[in-house]
Amino acid sequence: MADLGRYDDASIVVFSGDLDVYRAGEVRMALEQAQDEPRLIVDMRKVHTVSAAVLTEFVRLHKHRLDRKLEPPRLVVTSPGVRRIFDITQLSKLWPFFETIEAASMP
């Protein structure tokens, strides 16, 4: 289950565990709830794996925000394996990555 919250002026969506095809719907719903927030942080510090189905949801979010001229969501990722998935698929070019919520919340 994803948690939604706030940190300073940013909305935060927090994910944990394995984000696999079985959780793609949950990921979509959580991202859709926050997709129009002016500042959005996606906290993935407790995520172990990310499937292609979930990456599709992140691409959908990116396109939605781009169409509305909103800044890309800031991803907080500490797992080298999760970061590697974004790097291999070259999706890491779409988002700024941070290691802490504090760093991601900086203007």
C-alpha cells in the first residue's frame, strides 16, 4: 500500500517492497491522486524491485505532468538495484533522483 503525505510544500507518495506487476494498479492509483500537485516527491527508499509494468506508470505520470507544464516528480531512491532499472531503461533521464527527502524538497 502506498502512503500519501506532505513535506514542506511538496506532496509525497511513499512506496515500499516489490513494485511488481501485481502492484501496478496500486501504483497507478497513488500516482494519479498526486499527479497534479505543484511539487511531487516519490519516496522509493524502501522499494526493492520495480517491474516494467510499474515503470509504465511512472512514464504515464511523467507525460501527464509534462502536458500540464508541471515539474517532473522528484524520485528518492537509495537502492542501487532500483536505480539501475531506471538507468538501464534510460528513464533516469526523465527525473531528478535524490537520496533523501530533505534533498528532494530543496527548491
